[in-house]
Amino acid sequence: MKIANAYRGLVRQITAVYDEREARNIARLVFEDAFGVRNLNRDDGLPPEQVFKLQEITQRLTDGEPLQYVLGQADFYGLKFRVTRDTLIPRAETEELVYEILQDHPAGPVRSALDIGTGTGCIPLTLKHHRPNWSVEGLDVSQSALKVARQNAAQLGTAVNFLQADILDEGNWPQFPVYDIIVSNPPYIPPSEAKLMPQYVLEHEPHLALFTATEDSLVFYEAIARFAKIHLSSGGMLYYELNEFNGAEVLKIIEGQRFAEAGLKKDMSGKIRMLSAVKS
């Protein structure tokens, strides 16, 4: 099968799931990342083993499986991260959160940072990549997610310490030191809203990283705020990624814990998706 024909065939088949423009972009990424092919007009053929792999990829995409899980990797802040169904797919909004942290803390001074609910490790590994003199840790309740995070650290050659603990269990808190930066993109979807989620998310992404155990959608924000009050240095900063609709409620929690300079920030699409605050 010629490469040009194979590419057009993939586009044609996945337009049943995606619009044509997105289908073309997805097909391009498949050929670049899975087969190392960048010139899609080539007349030479795919080897038989790659034809078989393309058939498998096509089936998974037409079944609605996200491209990142099909390829086993996702791009984040210019780096490639391994992803599995034990980890959320890194999102563009999280890239913006990392950008805010890096802007607030220029290269030079040594900082310590903790990411709570680390998943793939994309936040702490990206911070460490850009601030190599920082001491950075990532925390998750899921051992399976931490296995992926450690694989990403090895792949990137980046030294981040990954820890397993449930941040909601205050009995775990004394083991942690004091940090200059604490960041989290925690679960914030109550179980009752599962029916509102896209089917491809429900079928493929880990519910542990998406949903709270009860209808209290702010439980992680409240716990992490109390944790940060103890485990942030004076003048240390807390960063949250938010649901676009819960910013005011989370801000109220932060103000109730007497953090200073608490503020909400919009993402590039104009939605309130970030919060930062300073421990006074």
C-alpha cells in the first residue's frame, strides 16, 4: 500500500468520527509518530507490518478512542509524554498553568515544588525540565499512574521524585516537607455529572482522576488548601487548575484560609481556569 493512498484512506475512514480538518490532522500525526513519515505524498509503500499496525490504529480511532491513547503518547509543552488509560491525557489548559508558574518564578533561585495528582507527571517534569536547579516532587494516589510518571522521567532524563499517598488522608501529611510551590489539577467532577461527560472520556480516561467520590466537588480544593497552609513556606505560592464554573467557590475557600493575593486567571479562550495565591 502506497503511503499517499494509505494516508488518504485513513482520513476517509475517520471522518465518520471527526470533521475533515481534524481527521487530516490526526492522520498526519499517526503517520509522523507511529511510522516516522512526514512526507505524505510519497509513492513508496508501507511495509506489511506497518499496514497491519495502520489497520489496528484505524479501528481504534473509528471506535472513538482518543488519539493519544492509540499512539501511547501526548505532546505537552514541547515534550512527549507516555500516556495510558491509567493517566489523564495532558490538556492545553494545563500547559497554560505551567506557563504561569514559570513566569512567576524566573530561572535562578532554587525552589521546591510539589504537584498533587500528578498523573503522567507532565507538570513536575516540565517544571524540572525548565528549572533544572529546582527540587520537584509529584504525588498521586494511583500506583499505576506513578509507574507511567516514572517512565516519563526516565525517558526525559529528568529527576523528579514521585510519591504515593492520598492527599485527603491527613494522616499522610506529616511525611511531607515544606515547599515553595504547590500545584494541583485535582478531580472536581461529582458522580452525578458523569452523564454530561463526552462518551469517549467516560470510556477511556481514568475515573479516579476525573471524579470525586461524593457529590462534594470541592473536596480536593479544600483539603489541598489546608495542606498548603501547613506545607508552604512563607511567601510560597499555591496554584490550581479549575473547572471553568467553580472559580468563585474555590476562591472563597482560599480566602477563608487567609492566603494573600488570591486571584483567578483566564486561559487563552477567555475562560477562568486558573487560581494562584500566596501564603502570607
